Amino acid sequence: MSADVGDDGRGRNGQCRGTGSDARQFRLAGAEGPMTAWCRILGEAGPVVAARRNGELWPVRSAGQPVTDLHPIVRGELDPASLTFGEPVALIDAHLLAPIGSFPRNIFCIGKNYREHALEFTTSGFDSSGTAAQDLIPTAPIVFSKPFTSVIGPGDLIDPHPHLTSMLDYEAELAVVIGRGGRDIALADALDHVFGYTIGNDVTARDRQRHHRQWLLGKGMDTFCPMGPAVVTAEEIDLANAVVECRVNGELRQKASVADLIFDVPTLIRDLSAGMTLVPGDVIATGTPAGVGIGFDPPRFLKPGDEVAATIEPIGTLTNRIG
Ligand code: MG
């Protein structure tokens, strides 16, 4: 892959221009519409952000230098006039990385946020956080976190940590990427703070989750947060009609509409930002639908070699194997 830059410092293939109204509305010269899907790929000189369009990835440069992380774009800091695109590479040839390379802190996660999953989890015997009848369906968001050190990219192997767990499970989730920070964000303003959306797999060691009576240790182990394949900007996704799917070795295990969230995205942003500042680059995994391994009787845990593929269109499919 080469990022082709001409004598004037601008990409030969793709000069860009802003719309004038939004610094994040980067456009390829000669192409219709703004760039709205952002990936990161491993280039010859290291990680570089690439805009995805029609099956091709366009490496991004700013003022002649590769843009190595998505943060300047999330924050709206890049001058569209300074942005150029190098030679595109085919999506199938690219080594995709997690679309965000560094995080301001842990990934926020929401537990039991789909009604059917809340029921399957609470009745599975693995939920040591609350088993009374009134705990079946949460009345307020259940929030925990995954350390950012658990994040891996598309195609990376999930470490099964066999010395620590024998009950490895998957959770496909829509994840929110905060673009504009804030505290005490009002419900009506919440979506204005969203840069875009990606897919997360909230990989979980069920035995550790149960044993420790809280969720960080069972969900925070290295490689337990696959993320990607892209961050798609908020205006490109119709949350009312977005569908979360998860397949294990090709078998459909999870399928639900994002509209079925018990606590929707604006509610999560309002509640998380109450008295606590959200910052650009924060990620919120919104919870998983029914159909996880412990939802089956007997449970169907992951084993080495299994392939987990989480899909939300138009973000794409996040695929990882158990190592
Ligand atoms: Mg989860």
C-alpha cells in the first residue's frame, strides 16, 4: 500500500473539501457524498486511518502526514483542506485494525439492556448480581466497563485464557463513539454528542463473571473486546431500523433490532453524563441481545477455532476466531 502524495503535498487520487458546515464532512474529489465510514489499517509505516467507500479503503493524510488514529476526525480537529487520500487498497487485501487506536479510559458497557437477554441471563444461573424477581428487567441502566487493553481489531484472535476460564461466551453489541464531550447532557441533545457507531463483541468468561459477583474481571481480560470493522458516522445509521446479528461458525445465534433496547442511546448518554463528563473518543457498548451461549440449555460455550461474526449494517461484520 502506498499513500500517493503529489508535488503539492496533496493526494493524487483524492483531494478533499469540506462542506463548510461541518469539519468532519470530508469528501473525495470526484465522488458523490461525504466519507462516512472510517477504518484503520496496518500500512507499510504503521497504522493509518482509511476511509471506506465501495469496497475500497483510502488512506488518510493530513498536511502530508499519515493520520494514525481516528481521534482528530472524531473531535473535528482536522482541517478538511489539509486532508488528502492516498492510493486506495481493496478491503479484502487490507489488514484491518480496531478503528480507534487509543482510548481516553475504559470502554463503558451496559448490561442486560435487551429484555429477552435480561431474562435469559437472569435465569441462566450465571447472574450473581441480582436474581430476585424485581431484578429480572433493569429499571435503570446497569453500567460496567472493559479496560481499553482488552480491545482487538477485526480478524485478531480472541485468547481463550484456558487457565482462567472454561466458559467463554460472546455478546454482539452496537457501540456508540462520543464525538463531543459534555456533562449533564439533556435527553434531547444526546445524539448531538455522537460521532458515530461501531460494533463490539463483549467477550465474557462466564465463570469469572459469576465467581467475582461483578463483571469487570470476567469481561476485561486481554482480547475480550473485539471492535470494528469501521466507525460509521451517526447520520448514516437509522437506529430505529438497525439490526444486531451474531453468528458462530455461520450459525445465527443473535438477532434483534436496536429499537428493542430497554434504555436507548439518548437515555444512556443522559445517564452516563449525569455528574460525570463524557469526553470525545469515549465508547459505550449498548448491550447484547438474546442468544448468547448461556441462553442455551445446556450452555454452548466457545472453543478454540470457533469463529464469531457480529454484523450491524452499514457498519459491516466484525469477525474473530478463538485462538
Ligand atoms: Mg455485554
